[in-house]
Amino acid sequence: MEDSITVSVKIDAKLFRDFAIFDVFQMKRRWKSPILFALIMLGFAILCFSRYQTAEQAIFIGSVLLAVGFGLPIVYFVNFFRSINAQIKKLGLSTPQPFYTVTLTEAPDGIQVVTKNGEAAQYKWDSICGLYQGKSCTYLYVQNSRAYLLPDRDVADKSEALWSLLKKHVKQ
């Protein structure tokens, strides 16, 4: 195995979108609140509809609850995807853009990241929060709110050595 593995990461629209969806909906599970809200409102709407013979405005109130119960979660998801598209446009990701270079070594503080602006960061292996394999990318979480993407296309011929090194040092 090599002493170090260096990956120059380029991010494009698809990779960014896949990661954003993974991070928000799988990692942070932010789909639960809108779905729970919709189910609660559906329950209240059903309760209103069941009282249509005894309550004067039951059908109207049930319909409003149903519209709000499904409308707000739909707005949440639409806004989420719109914000992803806005970020893609802002970052100019229609073509792959270089973002950072990750160098991994066997040392205890063996993760070095240098951004395209020249900012450097170093992380210890024992501080890694998670390692996940996406569709075409590995997500290396150095904090709960910070992940580095290691796209398969940028790793290419180093993929076996990379996985061996990651599995050796990241405890899950």
C-alpha cells in the first residue's frame, strides 16, 4: 500500500444533488417532521369527515386540514429541491469544478484537506463521525455537519487502496 492517497475532488451538479439528498433525508432524517405533520393533519381531517352529520362545517374544516396537511410538506420538499438547484447554479456546477484535495495517510492525524482557495484542515482518524458509500461517491463525515466527498471517478485506480485505508481507520 502507498504511504498516502491523494484525491483531487471535482464536484458537479449530479454529485452535489445526490449528496444533498443523502445528507438531509438519510443522514439527518429531515423527512420525518413533514410526514408526521401530514399524518397528524390527515387524522384530524378524518375525524372531521366522520362528524359531517353532526357538525355543521365538518366537511369544510376537514378539507382545510387536508389541504394544509399535505400542502405544507409539499412546499417544504419543493423549496428544498429549489434551494439545491439555486446552489448548483451559484456554484457553477453545470461542469465539474475543483473543490478540494484530500490526502489520507496512516498517521493518527492522517486526513489533510486543502480547499481550492488554499485553506488547509487536518483531522484525526478517531474523530471521524461516519463513512458512507453513495451511488457514485464515498462520504467521509469529519463532523456531523461536515463531510468530504470522494467521488469514484476521482479515485479511479486508487479505489481498493482507499477503501482498505478507510475501513482500517474508521470504526463504525
